[in-house]
Amino acid sequence: MTRCLSGAISAVILLASLSGSAASPDVHPTAVRQAVPRAAYEVPRLRSGPPCPQPEQKASIAAIGDVLIHRSIYDDARTKTGFDFRPMFEKVRPALAAADVTVANQESITGGIGIGLSDYPTFNSPFETADALRDAGVDVVTMANNHTLDRGEKAVLQAIGHWRDLQVEYAGASESVNDRRRMRLVKRNGLKLAFLSYTYGTNGIPSPPGKSHLVHRLEPGVLTAEIREAKRLADAVVVSLHFGVEYQRLPNDEQKRLAKLAAVSGADLILGHHPHVLQPLEWIDNGRNGGRSLVVYSLGNFIAAQKQSDPHTRIGGILSADLRKVPGPGPEAGSIGSRIVVENVTFLPTYIRFKRWRGYRVVPLASVTEEELKDAPRVFKEVAAHMRRWMPDLTVADGL
């Protein structure tokens, strides 16, 4: 059986050290050869063989849904000197900070107070929104959504500049053509992760002439090509898709088709946004040596203030999973490559607590009382069953 190259190289190094002892001024080379059998110091002819598999590498990831800052939320965060959103995330901060990489969907552009704050239908949020997310443990934000161009190019550029100042990677929006070409890569625990983000549209607002780079639009050809390039450059690929129909609790056929396209193109984890309510998780056969990718069709609202009669726009969640690199079939017969396995998937349902449009806090859904939410235990069980619809073995957590 052909040994892996590192084992053969180790043998050569060992033999070289033995023969190298003959250079000692106190030992004659002939004495060394007489003491060591001839077969031991003769260097064997190396056979070409596959490289030895590398040790397994793993990175944990957490993901949250829409961060949509309505007026009542930023008014609630207002202080004498600015804004402080940090208390709103304090109850779930441990779950966000524990992951190696945490991803958030920044639905409302964080262009800062300098250009004027605004609410629905054209949002602009304070820089302090971004500060609080960074403080809570967010490492990557996705910016491609139907509100990206709400306040024009200036808001996009200012938001990007602030995320960069915070050392938070951003995906789905770009400040220039060169930035659009840049692959968003994050390294953790020896793994290189690529993040891509796309939106179905921008509420009819066109990109400025010659500046299509400002928002990354969901076009199947571009999606396929960029995921393939990401797979070439990174170990794991995480794709965020802003798609679907608002307030629909199940994905439509187009969502399923695009998620499948992303999976077979190379995506390992697909994060859905836009419906503002939770949609279930599902494993997708990605056609790569029997591998599978994970999709959550919608992570719902992480924080928002939408006036809906049912509680589902106040329910979101934190998806947690491990991305593990394991040995796998390489591009040539007999070679040793690697593949990514998504495992240890957990979902923590969350709830947006507030009263009379004040006192906003994101809390675990299981901690909500009957006074805050009618039939709260029943709602938690229904949400757990909903998220397990196509993934019965999903772990749904009831606390941090």
C-alpha cells in the first residue's frame, strides 16, 4: 500500500539524522555503517503518493435575521448624547458572542444621523445600531436587501465606512467596482469562510447609473459564478438570500429553486431573509459526493417594530451550527481532498419584548410570560414544530 508523502518524508529525515551522525569527529563513518544494518541507512526510493490528510478543522457560526430599526426603536434607544441600543441585545448576547463567527442581516441601512434618520418606507438608522451589534458579537453583516438604496448612494457609503471602522465584514453592498470584486473572507481556527449576499430587488429604486456595485442583486448566473469562485478560494461558503414573500411562513417554489441552485453551486449554508417571519430549515442534497447543505428559508425579525395582529413578526431566532472540514475525495482518483460538514445545528427562538412601543428587548422565546404573550408555552411548541417541519432532528433550544 502506498504511504502518504509526509510519512515517507519523515522516514527520510530520520535516516538522514542517523547517517549525519557519521560527521561527528569522534566516530568514524565506517563504524557507524557497521553498527547500523545496511538496509537502515540506505534511503528508499520515494513513491509518488497522496498527501496525508490534515487534522479536522471546525468553526462555529451563529446567524440572526432582520435588524430593522423603526422610529420607535431608535427613539427608545435615544440618550442625551446619542443612542444606545446595547441593552436591547443584552439578554441574547451570550449566544451571539459564543460563536466563532456571527452573522446579522442589517435590513435598515445604517447611514448615520448626519443625513437624517428615517422610518418606513425609506429607512436610515443611527451608526450606534452597528456599534451595538458589534458589541453583541456580530462579525459579518449582510447588506443586500430591498431597503439598501432607500437613502441613496451616500447612505450606503457611510454605512460601509462605519462597518469597516468597526472591523465588521460586510457582504451584499460595495463602495466601488474593485470592492464588488473582492471576496468577503473570514478566517477562524484554520478555516477560511466566504460570505456572499444578494437581494431580489430594491423596492423599485434603481442603482445610480454606472454604480450597480452598490447592491448585489440576485441573478442566477451571477449567483452560480460567484459561489463557485468562493468555493475555490475558501473552505466553506455561506450565502445570504433576500427573497420570498413577506409574512408567508413557508417558502415558495422560487425560494426552493434558488436555494437548490446555491447548494449545488457550492454553498454550504444558506441564510434566508425578507419574509419577516420564521420559515423552516431543510437539508439540500448538493450533489457533491453525497454531501448536503443547510438552508433556513427565513430567520424572521431579530428586532423590528412591525404592527401586525399575530405575534410572528415579533418572533425570530438564532441559528447555530458547526462547519467542519473533513477529509474527502479529491479531484483525482486516489487523491485526498476535503469537504465541509454542517453539524450540531441548533435553533434558539427569540421574541421582541416591548410595551407601548417602548422598552425593546430581544429575549429567548421560552422566557416570555403569559402576560406578555397569550398562550406563550403553546406558541413556543408551535414555533419549534414549525422549524422542524422538514428537519425533525433539529435541536430547538429553550434557553441560552
